[in-house]
Amino acid sequence: MKGTEAFQELIPLLGNEPVVHANGYICRESFSLKDREANFYMIGSMGLASSIGLGVALCKPEQKVIVLDGDGNVLMAMGTLAMIAAEAPKNLVHVVIDNEVYESTGKQRSISNAVPLEQVAKSAGYRQALRVDKREDIKPAFEKLMNSDGPSFLLIKVDPCFDPKTGRVTHTPEEITARFMNSIRH
Ligand SMILES: Cc1ncc(C[n+]2csc(CCOP(=O)(O)OP(=O)(O)O)c2C)c(N)n1
Ligand SMILES: [Mg+2]
């Protein structure tokens, strides 16, 4: 499955949940497919989408909160997996698009081919951790995690394929913050 197909499958499954996006193509692909007020786009600050998602999840315990992450981002901030497991927000769903490369900066290899990130998450203490590598498996896996207690981890294995022509997020960081905060205010 191509990375783009994973987004095409995943984005239509979203309701009004806050979604905190890792930087680079993760943001750009999601933004290009469907911009949402409840999308928080990291512009830089690699590795920290999961920390922000944890904070949002702890503040909004009655609402599912999604982190849309990349393998390189997770590897950069692996300690956050332990923090999420220790805080154990039932409402956090951590989705990782794993293409085994730092695609946004030129497809340099990451080490997620050798380190199964869903097993790291499970060992750290996430309540559930699933791995899928077929497009048709995304929907049932995501819905299962959205309908049960977390913290949950969904690793989606994909082939690198993002198109450098995919647009960039056009909102300023201030706009992203303001509309995201407005969307989660109630
Ligand atoms: C601290 C820091 N280091 C490096 C970068 C440059 N950078 C931006 S996106 C990215 C790759 C992210 O990799 P991954 O999470 O696997 O997402 P992919 O690009 O593969 O979709 C890198 C290295 C950055 N923005 N911040
Ligand atoms: Mg990657």
C-alpha cells in the first residue's frame, strides 16, 4: 500500500475529533485531502505531535483524540511512548504512517524496518497496539481502536510514495493554533 492510499482510507473515517499531525508529509497529505479546523499541524518540531496529543487527550478526557504520526517522528521521541503509557489516557489513538524512511527530507532510511514500533508501544504499556499493511485492514482496525479504551497504537506499514508537489499547509502557525483551540473549546 502506498502512503497516500493510507490517508485516503483514514481521513474519511474521521468525525470531529482533534487530530494532531506530525510535521512534513503527514501534515501536507492530510491538509491536501481535507483541511479541518480540528487539525493541528506541526510546522517543524519533529517528534512532538505525540506530546501535544497527550496534553490534549488529558484535557479532553471525554473525547477521542488522534495523533497522526510518522516513523521518524516516533523514533525521535520514543520516550513519549512511555509517557503516554504511564498517563494512560483512555481516549488517545496514536496512528503511525510507517514508510521506514524520512520521506519528507529525501527518503533517508529510518530504523523502523528493524524496530517494530507497535511492539515498542505495547511493551511500554499502551493498552492496545495493532499493525496493518493492507489498505482494507485500516478501517476495521481504526474503528476497533476508536470504539475501545486506549491508549491505542495503530501502525500502518506503507511504501514511500508521497509526491513532492503535494501542497504545503497554507495557514500560519497562529491561525492553526487559534482555530484548533476554538474547535476543542467545548
Ligand atoms: C528536530 C528536527 N529534525 C529534523 C527535521 C527535518 N524533518 C522534517 S520532517 C522529517 C522526516 C519525518 O519522518 P517521518 O516521521 O518518518 O515522516 P515522513 O517524512 O516519512 O512522512 C525530518 C527529518 C525537523 N523538522 N526537526
Ligand atoms: Mg517516515
